[in-house]
Amino acid sequence: MLTTLEFSSALRTRCFESRISIDFYSAFIKQNAFEWMSENIKTGVKVRVVSRWRLSDLTANASDLSVYEFCKGREWKFGIDLNLHAKTYVFDNQHVLLGSSNISRSAFGLSHHSNNELGAAFTPKIEDLSKLDHIRNGVVWLTDELFGKIEACVNHTL
């Protein structure tokens, strides 16, 4: 079992070691924590990010709209699953970190008032990867047009 700091350390290490692909599934994503986590991702690694991104999440600042632009600037895919509550990180389909940590400073132990998170690391089986594929098949992948509509809704609600 991994504690908050052990999990975030393993996350950064796996980001650095990945050569092919990384998939992030996190209900909530904060820009500053996402940048911190992403610093070690090498150019050329295929990255897909899936978040819940409900309007209420965005207006409550549980997630940041700016994450889409961050991903777009790196040619990473960003998608929405309105029912997502997972916190799962997959590296080269060879390593998985699974736990309670969303992508946020408090979940990664980067703030003065950090959360007490727990997680685990394991090597996925074919069945595990198939379950992730099933979730990914239901994701709505953002385009600039869809992002513009979401951004307008958020700004109208605020």
C-alpha cells in the first residue's frame, strides 16, 4: 500500500520512465498539480487524460478548464466521462497506480493541508486493460468546438 507521498513519488517516477503511453483517469484535475505531475513526461509519449468535468465540478473549482488547453498544447487527448470517479494512472500498459488521489496538490501531498490518500501499484492483466478500454470507449473526446461550449456554460453560470 502507498501513502500520499509514496503514491505521488511513484506517479512522477512512472511518468519519467514511460516511453509509449500514459493514461490518466481522475474525476478532478487541478492545473497546478497536473503541471507538476507532467513535468517528467517525455516528448513523443502518447497521453490521454479523462476527467469527470461536470459543470458543477468546474464552477466549484474542483477541476480547472485550463487543463484542456495544457493538454492541447502538448497534443495530448482530453476526454470527459460524466460518471467517472476513478483515480487510475496507466503507464505503457505495463504499470498501474490505483488509489484515492485525484490530480490535485492536496492529493499529491504538495500543499500544507494535504489529504491522507492511499493507493496501490500493480502490473495489469489483459482483463484489467480490457476494463479500461471499456471505460475509454464511453469517453467524449474534446474538440475546440465542444470546449468552447463548455467554457461558455461555465462562464455563464459564474
